[in-house]
Amino acid sequence: QVHMVESGGGLVQPGGSLRLSCAASGSISSISVMYWYRQAPGKQRESVASITSTSIPTYADSVKGRFTISRDNAKNTVYLQMNSLKPEDTAVYYCHAVITTRPTMFTNSYWGQGTQVTVSS
């Protein structure tokens, strides 16, 4: 079984910065694409950013130029650097990954439990 744990959320003023991290653990053979999603109250969960196994990033239009996704394959960890934060960035942020596990070599997607980000003055 794979477990993914997010950290780094908290309260920040508009214009401030936060860095989220998500570490995957378990019998992991490889991790393909990794994602950050977010869900605000009353809204559907939406994709914020993704990163391929070769570190090619993709961003939602709402965060382009402000957020940076990165990964450390040796640590099975994905990061989200969030700068110039806005109140509308307030949400629970979830990591998501496509992972192949040992010994079965099955491939599935996995979700973290989420970390709260609140942007308020």
C-alpha cells in the first residue's frame, strides 16, 4: 500500500509565499506523473499543476507565473512553491500520483489527505 502525506500548508497574507511538499512511501517501483489539486469550499476539485517523470511541468492558467512544481525522484517527493498568493488560492491542496508498486508491478493512482492553505489579511 502506498501512502502520500502533504505538509507545508498554513495561513499567509496576500502576496506571501508557501511551499508545499508531498512524500510518497511504500513498496514503490516507480512514480510517473505527479499532480497538485485543490478544492475550495463549495467548488469541485481542480488540477493546479502536474509534472512528468522527466520534470516537464504543466500549470493551470490561474497559477501560471506564480506557482512552481518540482520533484525529487530519490525522495519520492513532489513540491509546490506558491508565490504571490491571492485569497482565491485558499483551498485544501491534495497531491496525486500514478505509481507502480512492488512486487506486483501494478500501476494505480494515489491521493494524499490534503493540507489547508488559507490566504487572508
